[in-house]
Amino acid sequence: MGTAAAAGGGGGGGARRWLRWLGLCLWAAGAAAARGTDNGEALPESIPSAPGTLPHFIEEPDDAYIIKSNPIALRCKARPAMQIFFKCNGEWVHQNEHVSEESLDESSGLKVREVFINVTRQQVEDFHGPEDYWCQCVAWSHLGTSKSRKASVRIAYLRKNFEQDPQGREVPIEGMIVLHCRPPEGVPAAEVEWLKNEEPIDSDQDENIDTRADHNLIIRQARLSDSGNYTCMAANIVAKRRSLSATVVVYVNGGWSSWTEWSACNVRCGRGWQKRSRTCTNPAPLNGGAFCEGMSVQKITCTSLCPVDGSWEVWSEWSVCSPECEHLRVRECTAPPPRNGGRFCEGLSQESENCTDGLCILDKKPLHEIKPQSIENASDIALYSGLGAAVVAVAVLVIGVTLYRRSQSDYGVDVIDSSALTGGFQTFNFKTVRQGNSLLLNSAMQPDLTVSRTYSGPICLQDPLDKELMTESSLFNPLSDIKVKVQSSFMVSLGVSERAEYHGKNHSGTFPHGNNRTFSTMHPRNKTPYIQNLSSLPTRTELRTTGVFGHLGGRLVMPNTGVSLLIPHGAIPEENSWEIYMSVNQGEPSLQSDGSEVLLSPEVTCGPPDMIVTTPFALTIPHCADVSSEHWNIHLKKRTQQGKWEEVMSVEDESTSCYCLLDPFACHVLLDSFGTYALTGEPITDCAVKQLKVAVFGCMSCNSLDYNLRVYCVDNTPCAFQEVVSDERHQGGQLLEEPKLLHFKGNTFSLQISVLDIPPFLWRIKPFTACQEVPFSRVWCSNRQPLHCAFSLERYTPTTTQLSCKICIRQLKGHEQILQVQTSILESERETITFIAQEDSTFPAQTGPKAFKIPYSIRQRICATFDTPNAKGKDWQMLAQKNSINRNLSYFATQSSPSAVILNLWEARHQHDGDLDSLACALEEIGRTHTKLSNITESQLDEADFNYSRQNGL
């Protein structure tokens, strides 16, 4: 106002009229400028100076972000201001897009104007310039114009995938932990927060943790409490993103305690040994830390001086007879003399005796003073004494000769008369004439051994070496109307009466199994109707099966796990039936191993727990130990109702409560009660071996040029590998090579996994790491979770569709396996590695006689025969020995039918091959029968089951 007055001078009225005219012109110009945007006219940047005050911005537009599709509002406020317009990216915004509000500042009396505009996502996206989309305000007053700051407008977003996820680490205690996190790209830039076990980490409260360095988490000195799952959280105004969790394990390597004092020498004298010991408790290994290297016991030799007892030398010669008619002899304790505290010789060192046999003196008188009569009387007494002694000796001799002759007379006939030998015994030919087949009593029937024919006729199973077999049991009596199918001179199948005919049937889709209970694989080019793809294997949620069983018993099988349960005939009382279930734990094992103990099998649960059986049932559990009593001490453990594990027995122990038969890949256990069982092993030496299955899977990553290889090392049990297959199927993984076995020793050396022979101009490894090393403890206790290493490969061009390389898995100073990878990246060209289906995957529950390989009638006759004690030892004990059951026979002795329990164990061992020939050979070696029980037809089995059920009223 002062300026305006000065400019007006004396002509105040004219100045006021001029200013009013100038204001009207400015108003008209502003309105014309707003309308002129349609005509392409631009508003002036400034107007001539006039009395008044320039506009002052009370509020300027701020930088803004458009979230999703919501427009944002920019506003500015100025005083004094006649007009305010927005200019965006150098162009005026249309008047119709402005919203204006006008007010009066009470303190100064000046006019205040506030203007809003909306900016949409479409406007920002359509703008293409060297800088961000911007807007600013231009305000007019009587004196001129003022411009606000430029406010930028950007579209806010936050990508989904982290540029770098944190990776899990295993670090020693007091080591440094660095977890890298690169959040997703976003506008505005995302803020990063770290979570530990889903709880936020406050680095201000813990000086040991720093989260300020480029979004990374740094733990300067790792503590046991720092173990956990760490997650990186990224957030901006748009969204929040979570990274993959990284598991950090802080482990403690074991340390030796101080040596104890040397023990006393273990022998009282001579060469022995002393020992001292130490324990791996300073500190004890934790969280998979390495066990102490070296020996826990030291021994040294020691020598103790042995006490030597004294011994007498031989007596010296007698001395000359003394005047007292005595002579002397002496000896010394010098052969050897006592040493080192030994005892002195016992006895006299000097002896004396009369040197004239008592005739030197008589009543203390010299000989010349003795009368002759006395001498004669003494001579007579001596003579009569000698004659009496001679008579007694002759009498004793006569009596002895008489007794001797009398004793010999009892045997004289057999000794002298040889006719007793020739008349009492006759020669016997032990060889039998075998025409065609020795088991056919009708020798006139000559079978053609080159073709398979069926003959009907009586048969008798008889051993000419054992005559009493004809009457001991009906097993060896002639069977009425039996069909014998002759395959060759070594193959005769035995059936039961009523023209029943048996044979073992291999279901389609099955194959004979040996002792190896692992998943068998086939070459991808070996096409066969007995194969199934990875996708057809059951998932982990299906590891449970049930079946209803009655008096006839049956078999319950967990498909593709190697776990099975055999309920013998008669184990469940008649007219009762139970729903029996069986499951395999695939989660975190509840059995936590202590010290050097290792879990060797899955945890298998069978029930119901309150069910009572009258005959032991057989439970088959797979394991991954390379069985050797010299290197392993294997235990069977059971979980109590309180959740604790207690030892049932050691496999090598003698027990009457249960029985364990350890095969190379499975353990067959005879039990009386249901529950949860598992096998654990304690390595005795460093040569103890766990069998691992190694396999490689591959899949494409999000980036079309990347390809991921995942190498697994898991315990060689079907359960463990099935879990890997299930996880890989969900991730879209593809098996690239047939799995192989790796023998992993307990020698504390780690495992190395490396990628070799990558085509140099077609592929490369990211991030340039071709070898990874896994600590020994992680592999040795890998049953807790599948152990795998991942390698990321990148192809240089999309035209590369083939991958060829080698995966080397080796233990330092141990075994090595090579997996040859040769596959196509394209899904349409890839050949699938397939698995041979197991026969138990089709029939998880079988009840009645069909579940058993030995026909029930044959089983009854075997039990009736071998349960009876035999003078020649041909009873159930020999049956056990011939079936490779050589230990803990006292368990079978406590059973009501030892032979039945032995056959139950045989059924459990041979559930996949049904090798009846081996049982028949065992019986033949014992001398009980020469029959082979193979090639039993299914029609015979069905008819025999019907006959048995009808006879028993079922």
C-alpha cells in the first residue's frame, strides 16, 4: 500500500482509478488465459509491476505417489492472490480442472486463495519425458506473479519377488552371521524389517545385532539363542512382502575334557596296561556340532615286579654217622631265593636220623652189653612178622584175580562169539532207486521231464534213513487224490486233498523282490508295462493304512515304504474282528538321539494299542544301516504313553519278550503288543556305514534362462525317498538320473557335492560355485529332514535346450558316486525316469489264507511234525537253523507252537518273493520231506480256502 501511495503522488483519485483499471485488466487477462487453453493461448509469465505485495505461498504442492488407480490431489495456498493456476510439465492446466477457495486473513486483511487439482494414473503413464511428471503453482497479485516449487508425481508399486532372499547358515558359536536381503524393486523404495521366529528384531535393544548395513542382518558374535528362522520384511505405501525364511543354526563343536589320572596296572605282576580317559563334554557338541576328533581312551603298557616265592634246593648228602648214632643232611632256600616280597620256603632246612636203623643203642646200653637171648627173641619176632605179611599178600592177590574173571564173564560171549555180530545185524542199502522222480511211489509212471504235465496218484513222503517218520505225523502219510505238477526233475508242487491245486500268482505290475527294499529304477528307454511315473506315487499325507482282520489273520502293507504287518492265523480269537491301522511318521522325529546314537529307520505305529493277540505278530521295518555286528550296536525302541522312548532290546541280545531278525535292508520283529517302534544304532567303530540314496532333480526357474539342480542325500529307506519325491512333485521337479547308493562312513569326514563337465560355451554356474561341502554331523543325522544342495545354472542363449553334466557326491576318505545328467530343458522332449511299481502298492490289506505264501494245510502238518521232540534232533530247532535262524532260540521255546512262529517269521521275510523252494529245500535237508512247494496255482488256493472255511464252519 505504501508503494501504491508513493506512486500516486498528489493525484490519489487518479491513481486509484488507474489501479482499479489495471486490476480489471488482470482479471480479464486471467479469465482469458483460462479460456485460452482451448485456443492454444498461453498465460503471461508476469505482468507489469503495480503497487501492492507479491503473492506469498503459505502451502506449496508436495511430492505425491499414485497408489493403484486412485488419483492424488495437489494443492497450494497463497496470499495475497487474485488468481492461482497449476502448470504441469510446462503446460497450463485447464481452468475447469481447478477447485478454488477464497478466504480473508484476519490478521493482515489480505485475500488468501487455495487451489486443488487431481492427477490421475493415466495422466502420469501417458507422460513421456526426461524427468518425472511434475506440477507447480503460479499465483498473481497486483504487483506480479510468484511460482511454487515443483512437485513430482510418481506411480507407487512394489514387486513381489525379492532380488535376493536370505540364505540359511550353520555357524559355530561366536562366529559372525551375515544374512543378505535385497528387497523387491519399488517406488518409493521399500523399508526393510527383520523378523526372528515371526517376532520383530530391535537392533537398538541388542548391540550384538546390526540391521542398518544395506538391509543386511549382521550378528557380530553368534550365540546359541540366535538360532532360529529369520525373515526379511519389505514394505512401502503400496504393500508388504515377505522373503523366504532362512534357518540359522548356531552349533557348538565338541571339546575334550582333561585327561583323568592313569589307572593302576591291570595285572598284579608282569606286563599289563594302564589307561586314562576323557569325555567330549568341554563343551559337549550341540545342534549338530562336530564330535571331538581323536581317541577318548589311551592305553600304555606297564610292568610290575612279580613276587618270587623261595624254593628248596635238593637235600645234601648224609653226614658221617656221629658217636650218637645219628647223621645229618641240610638244604637251602635258594632255588630260587625269595624276591620282591615272595614267601620263604616252608619246612625244615635240616634233618637228622638214626644211622643204624635203631640198632645202635637199646635202653641206652651199648650193644656189647645186650644179652644173646634178647637178640634171638628179636629175630624170631621179625621172622614171624614177615611170614604173616606174605600170607596176607597172597590172599589179596587170589581175591583180585577171582573178581576180575567174574567181571569178564559177562562180556565174554559177545567178545568171543562173533556170530552175535553177523546174526544180529544185516547190511542195509541206504540208496533208493530214483526213476523219473523219487517222490512218486508209482515208479512205473515215467514223467516226461522236458514238458509240463499233470499227474494224479498217491504220493508218500518218506525218508529211508528215519523209519519212525512213517508214524510220527500225518505230514508223511499218503495223501488221497493229490495232483503233482512236474516241471522238471527238481520241481514238484504239492497240493492238498479234494483235488485242490495251488500256484503262486504274480500280479500284473509287480516284479520279484530280493532283500533290497529300496525303490528300484529302470533306464528311461527300457519300456515295460510294469512301470509308474513319479506323479503316481502317494503323497506324505497317505502314509497310513487300515484293514479289518479276524481269526484267519492277514497282512497289512504300507505302500511304497517297506513297512508291513503280518497277523498270524489264530492271533485274534474266533468270532472277533479288529480294525488294525499302521502309519509312518514323516514329520520331525519324536525320537531325539542322544550322544552318538543314530535313528536308522522310520517311526512306525501300529494299533490299536489295547488289542491283545494270542500269537506274536510280525512287524517289518526298513533300515539304512550296513549291517555288521562288528561296527553297529542296533536297538529296538518303543515309545511309551508319556511320549518317552525306551529300549525294548538289542538286536544281538537273547530275550524271550520279543524277537528281532535283522536282514540287510529290513528288520523283522515278532511282538506281542502294538505301539510305536523304531530302530536306532550306536556306531562301535569308525567303519560303521549308513546307506544313503543320492538323486538329482531339475526344474526351470522363473527366469527362462535359469535351470536349477537339486541333489538329495537321504537315508536308504523307501519312506525317506518317498518324502523327497512328494516334495519335488509339488515343486515341479523332474528326476534326471536313476538314484544310486552311497556308503557313508562314520569317520567324521564331511560330504562334498560338485558339478563337473559343464559345456563351457553353453552353460555357466551361478554364482560361480561348483562345489558345496556338507558337515559330517548334518549327513549322519539326515533323517530329520531331507538333505539337499542346490545349484543354479544359466544358459547363454534360449536356443540351448540340452543339458549334459556330472554330479559327483563323495565323502572325504570314503565312498564316491557319479550321477550322469543328460536331459532336455524342453518339457516336450524330456524323457521321464520311471520307477518299477512295488506289488504291495496295489494290495495294502490282504486277509485270510491268500495273505500267506504257505497253504494252511501244509502249515498245519509242518507244525504237527516239528513241534514234536525228536531223538535225532530233527525238530523245530533244526527247522530254525535251516532257515538261517541261529540265535535266541529260547524265544521260540516259550511259544506254544515254535514251528508256527518260525513259519510266521519266514512269511515276513519272504513276503515279496514267496520263495517256497527255499523252505522245501530246508525241509529236505532235515530229512523230513523232499517236496517243493512252488508253482501253486491261484485256483487251487481259492478252492483250498473254501474247503478250509467249510470244514471249520466259517
